Amino acid sequence: MSRLLAGPRAPLGIGPPSMGNAVVPCGLTLRDVKAGCRACVLRLDGVSPVRREQLEAIGLRAGRPVRVIQHTPVTVVAVDQTEIALERDLARGISVIAD
């Protein structure tokens, strides 16, 4: 799993930063997955309900595999045949598990 990390993980017990009213659970987010690697979406906890509905409508939802294409200037992921550009904070609000 270490090959998927873009940087060191926070020690256990130290949570990720707050995002508005939501806090992303500890673990990997889309921002942590290296470009070219795959992951499976766990939750969209750090995403507003309106944005969550929009993302789910285009295929980015819990249980779906994604491939990270790039992180600069924005995070771009592929879900099936759809490429989705995500702002940095939005990508940090999407919890994933390494694939």
C-alpha cells in the first residue's frame, strides 16, 4: 500500500483537517493516491450534500473503483470512461481504500 501514498500518513489518533462542517475520517483520501494508481471510493464524507449528489450522478460514489490521473493543477480521476476534475479540497473529502 505504501506505493499508493503521495506523502507520509498521519500517525493514528491525529485526524485530518476539518472541511467546513464535515471532518474526513482518518485514512486515505483521493489526494493521497499517487497519479496512475487505483483506489476504491469508501465515502464522500467531506463533501456537501449538493456536491455529493452531483458526483454520484456522474458515477463517483461509494464502492466505485477510480484511477487517479493527476493532482496538478487539480486532481483528475477516471471512473469508467469518465474523467472528473476535482478541486484539491474536494479530493480531500473523498475517502478511499487502496486497490
